[in-house]
Amino acid sequence: MSIEFHSSRKYLLSLIVLCATVSTVYFSPVATSQEPNTTQGRGRVDWIFVLDTSASMRGAGGTSDIFDRVKSALETFINNTEQGDSVTVYTFDRDTMLRPTVHISDNTDRRDLINTLRSLEANGDRTHTGKAVRDAIERAGELKQRGEAERRTPSIVLLTDGIEDVRGIPNPVPILSNVKRLSEIQPYLFYVSLGDEHDSLVDQLVRNPALPPGRGEVIRDKNALDIRNIVERIRPVVAVLSPTPSPTPVQVNINVEPINLDFGEIKPGKQTGPETLNLNSNIDVVVELSLDGQPAGIGLIEPSGPIALKADQATSFDVRLGVAGDAADGQRTFLLKANMRNDMGTSLPPDAEIRLGSVECRLGVKHVPLWRTLLPWFAVVLVLLLCGLIGVCMYMGTTPRGLLAMFEGRRLLEGELEILRPKPAQPEDEFVNLSGLNSRRVVLSEVVPDGAARDADAELETARAKGVKLMRLRRINGYVRVNGAEISFADLYDGDTIELGDARLRFNWFDRRRPDETGDAFN
């Protein structure tokens, strides 16, 4: 019995050792060139997945239905996460929705994550990428505040099938506004582009010098045909702690503030107003600004040449853009980039890390109708005329209505006609008050007794010559005489006599006597 007992115990110990060996072989992490097969010195990863839930992900609008394939790939990834890692899932369309961060300790945590993932739907009508990226970076920053942060690596994986669409969203977050916070947190950032359209602004964010080399990667996978392999390939890329840190290369940091400029709206063929930009560098360098993003019809007017930067000294200058005369209407979004000028005395080590700042610019081009351009000038002229009218009225002691009556009076007949032959039946009919007619002209046959003018007639009207008001008689038909001389037309003065057939009239216009032969003024 004793022999059997000891034999059984020995067999049991051997079996335990064998099981431990098998467990070590099958459940230890797979060794790769990026990740050593040891947990000593290895950091854990805080995975942050940012998943587009706009309707295009499930085929709305004629796109490919890729949503289930993407969720299936993430499910496989979660099943293979290592103990000690954490997983956070963000979804975004109009806004961002955060699911609680899950720290992986066993399969129960993985199963809870997968159930959350399977419940997701893609029904959104917008794609607010800028806010989703901002929220993910902020979450990475929160995770880095923990006590074990020096042994953990935040890694953000953005999966989307299109470009940002923020129509109708108030105060949207620009994608490139995340550059500053990204440089502070420095997570890994993977942009997995799954659709026909590729967002160039996200591409620029990922490749921005704000991230150290190797921490940003752009992956194209149209229609998510290789999404499972792509997601799995991301895992070994994430850096782990190295027992022997490599030497830190020389860094050149060129910072730009502000990171957003709005030049408003401008007409084709015009220049924008100046916008102030600040540049600073940690070493002496020479830079030159350029426009990126192919802004059709837009050119950089100012600054027109290179800019010398002194170490740790901010340099301010004005930026002015020009718009071509044939530029089409529309909103432009593009980058203003600072580029190194190595040909102008800047000497850097070959392994120097250069981080160049950039500014996201917005500019609207809009044709303005001519009438809208002239409208302010019309208003100015109108105000000036009104002021002049008020001044004249005050000077002449009258109202605008009275002034109008005065000007109208300059055009009306003045004086009187005295009918000499034939004598009217009533003495009061001998005189015709021309001023009382309130008219610019009168036909003489209408004021003399019937038939007296016979076949002759003339018209008396007002005229002006060299600023002087005249009373002018113009023959209509027959013989018309003024002061005994036959006329076609003649200017009348005080005391002139007019003959029409048997009718004879005297024109009376006090203080308006005929000039003398020397051309002197009126007597």
C-alpha cells in the first residue's frame, strides 16, 4: 500500500508539471520582431476604438454595407486582447457616444465588450470626425494620469468610411484643432480609411509632426475587404517599454499660433484683410509658408518670402491671401504650412526630428452684384444731398416745400399782358396776369377777344440763357410783329408791343427792360 501511494503521488506531480508546461507554451504571447516574448519590461495597452456609426457604414446612399464586417473584426480583436489591457469604444456620427472603459481581466470582460459591440447600429446622418478624435485624445490623456501610466501605452484606432460632414452642427470641432492636444498626449493614432472617400484632414492630423515618428499610421482598406487582418496587424505595431532606451535625436519644433484662421468672404480678384500669425522655434531656423490642400484660385500674398526665426523667440507677422478673378464661388478649407529652408544657412544633424506646424484656413469666395457694391455710395450721396438741402433751406429761410415752389417759380410765366386793341367789354379784362396762370406757356389767341387775332397766332413761354430767365414769343402762324418788326421768335421785355392781326397787346414786366445796344445789363 505504501509503494502504491508514493507511486501515485509521483505520477500526480509529473502530471501537474506537464500541464504547466503546456499552458506556458499555448497561452504565452506570440513573440514577434516588435514585441519580445516576455512580460518583464513590457507595457500594457489602453485600446481606444473610434467607430463611425453614420448610415453610410451600412450601405445608405449607395455605399457598401461594411458595418457588420467591421464589428466582426473588432470582436476577434477583443477576444485576443491580453490580460491587463483596457478597451474603450467610442461611436460617432452627429456627436460622440462613449461606452465605459473595460479593463481586461478574464473572458467575462471580453464577453461584456463583445455584447456591447454587437448591439451597435449605424443610423447617423452626419460624420463629426473632429469631435470624435478630440474626445478619444482626451480619454487617452485621462488614462495616462493613472499611477501605472509609465508602463502603459494609449492607442487610438479610428475606423470610418468617409470624410467629415458637419452640415447643420453648431460650432463643429475642426479636425486639425486637435494637433496641440495630440502633441501633449502622444498616443498611437491609427486611421483606418474604409470608403471611396479619404479624409485628407485626418490624414494630415495622423502624419503631423506633433506625433513622434512611428506613432501615426494611415491604412486604406476600401469596403473593409481586409479589415480583420488590418485590425490584427495593428496589435504588434504598438510600442512596448524597452529596457534600454535609444538615444533621443535632436528635435526641431516649429510651432504656429493660432492653429485656425478664418478669412471670411471675399470677392474674386480681391485680397483678404491681414490676419496675424505667430511662429516660434526651439532653434534658429529659416522657414517659408506655403498653401496646401489645393485651394483653387487662392494664392499667398503676404508674407512673400522666407522668415528667419530666432530660438525661443516668437515672431509675429501678417498673412494676406489673394483670390483670382476667375475663382468660382464657394467655401475653401486648406492648410497653411511652415516649411524648412535648409538652403539658407540652417544646419541640422541627419537624424534630426523636425516638427512643422500648420494652420487650418477657411475662406469663402462670393461674387457681389454691382448694385450691392454701389449701394453704400448711393447712400452717401443721398445723405450729402439731404444735408445740402437743409443748409440751403436754412440760408434762404424757407422749408423744402417752399424751396421747391421757388425753383418751380423760376420756370413759370411772369409779368402781364395789357390788351390795347380791341378794348375788352369789362375794364378788368384789359389785363392778363401771367404769373397767376402758374404755367410755362400761353397761346395769345386764347387771351384776346374772339376773332381779333384773325389768322395770326403766337405762343409766349419761358426760357433761360446764361442763367437769366427770359419771356420768349414764338410765332405759330400768320404775321406777328414785336415793336413793329415782324418776327419768328423774340425775347420780350417791359413795354414791348405785340401785334397779331387786328389785336394789339403790351407786355409789362417790371424791372425787366430791354438791354441797350452796348450790351449792358438791364436798366
